[in-house]
Amino acid sequence: MRVRWEGAVLMRSPSTRGPAVLPAGEPTPVGMNVVGGAVAVVAAALVAAAVPAGYPGLRFAAVPLAVGGFAAATGDQLALAGVALLGWLVTNGFLENRAGELSWHPAADPSLVMILVMVAAVGLAVGDGYRQVRDVRARWRAEAELAQIATDAEEREEKHYA
């Protein structure tokens, strides 16, 4: 027997007493999102470290892309603040200075901070837009399904009384 629940199909085992129910609308804890973002930033920094220093555009693009992807995937603004800060620290310490030493570079660091902020904002907008379109499509499908069920029921009722 299949039980539909908010777009997910859950299976019901004969040995259980009811449908499997997932917690409704519980978001991922902020700490877990920060951990996931930190893993993404460190992985991007490892990839960027393999790019030769003669290609600074490619070298510095990996971490902002990871921050933007994290923003789009989670939509968690609080965790994003920590992940963007971590992205700047990792980029400054390991991609700019290459020795883990943090320092302020007046020529490059303001640009890097603005790039991280802009990518984070764009990532949030893209992620929210995707989720809104997904929700609208799910509602449209549910309404179309209900309309089809109502039409089928009316046809069966007409045949029954005819």
C-alpha cells in the first residue's frame, strides 16, 4: 500500500500500525548547514590550490562558487553568513598568502569580500526562485489531479444514474 505525503511516496510495511510520517517542515539545523558549507568551502579550496598561481581568476573562483552553491542549495541565511566568512578566511589564508597567514590586502580583499557577498546574494535568490517555482508546479499538479478525480467521479455518477 502506498501513502502520499507532501510529494513523497512512503511505503507502509504490514508489520507497522500506520503510515510512515516524516516531520513536517522541520528545517535542517543551522549547525549542520554550517558544517556542510565548511566542507564545501574546504573542498573548493583544495581544488583551487591545484590551479597554478598564474591563473588567479580560476584560482579564486572556486570558493565563491562553493559559497553561491551552498546559498542556493540551503537558503539558510544565518549559516550562509558563517560560510561566507569562512570562505574569505580560507581564500585569504591559503589561496592569497599560501601559508595560512591571514592579512589584509587593500587592493584585493575588498573585491574578494564583495564578490563573496554578491555570489551569496545571487545564490539565495536563485535557490528561493527555484523553490518557489517548484512549489507552484506542485500546487498546479495537485489541483489538476483533483480536477481529474472530480471529473472521473462525475462521469461515473452519470453512468450509474443513466
